[in-house]
Amino acid sequence: MTKRNRFRAWAVTAASVVALGSATAVAAPAGAAVADLACTINVQLSFSPALTAVQTTASVVAVASLSNCVSPNGSHPQLAGGVATPVTGVATSLGGVPCNLLLTLTGSGVIEWSPGNEQTTFDFTVRTNVLDGTVQLTTWQTGGTLAGTTSQTVGVANPNLDCLLNGLSGLAVPVALTTFL
């Protein structure tokens, strides 16, 4: 089974667990690792300066909220949700029109988990797929709770409404599922 098919299988499994509101472990497809944590995520990205045909790099500041978290393998049942802030990085537009969302983002951040005082530090990369309008967020947890795991998130990207006139100044991924393996 390819890595992509394993991710799809776990995304479906994790979404089912989230939808049911159950914290019980779910049987894994043969050969697949059981997720440490699966959460609903909402991401808001801001670019400064706005990306344009001429301005192809920008600083990124992001806020992500994680909710409805479940731990399919039972390793982190205490994590119900969290907020990732500050999240900072750099965006590079790969095309002449940044509103086509052909760009790459890299950076780092911290997740403050709730309830409790647990934290996770992470590095991230965001890549876009202009063919289907999605973004793929990959994180590598570098410290704290969930250290050593990788998370995958795929969601629909929504640029700021005035992008064509004023450049790409913001990007939202309103609801997606992220899975920590």
C-alpha cells in the first residue's frame, strides 16, 4: 500500500472517529500505523507584504485552531484541542500570478494543547495543488508532546477576495482533518 493510500485510509478512519465523537481505538488497515492523534483544524495565513507578480516572497504569520481531537491508538487521550501560535515562516510564489496559489510555505510554530499545559514545537511545509485547489500541510513535531511524529493535512484553500487587485495577503483553510502519525 502506498504512503498516499495509507494516509487516505487513516484520514477516512480518523474522520469517522471524529464524526462519531468516540475516543475508542479503531482497527487499522493491514500494515498501517495507528494514528497518535486526529483533529479538526482551521488555519488562517497572512502574508506581508502581499504576494504579487513582482513581489514573490513574503513573511507568513499563521494561527491554527485544533478541535475535536481523538487518539485512535490511545496514546494522547488528554489532548482535546489546541491553538498553534505563534506560527511564522516564509512564502514563495512560484508563478507570475500568486492568486493561482502556486506557492510554497515553510516555517515553525508551537501548539498549546488543552486542557493542560502541554506544548508541541513543530516545523512545517505547505504545498499547493492548483489542479484541485487544495493545500497540503505537513508538520514535523520537533519537541514536547507528540515529538517525533509527522502530521498531514489536506484542505481547500480560500485566498483573500481582493487577491487579483491587491495581491495574496491572506489564505484560509477553514475546515480540514489533521492526523499525527
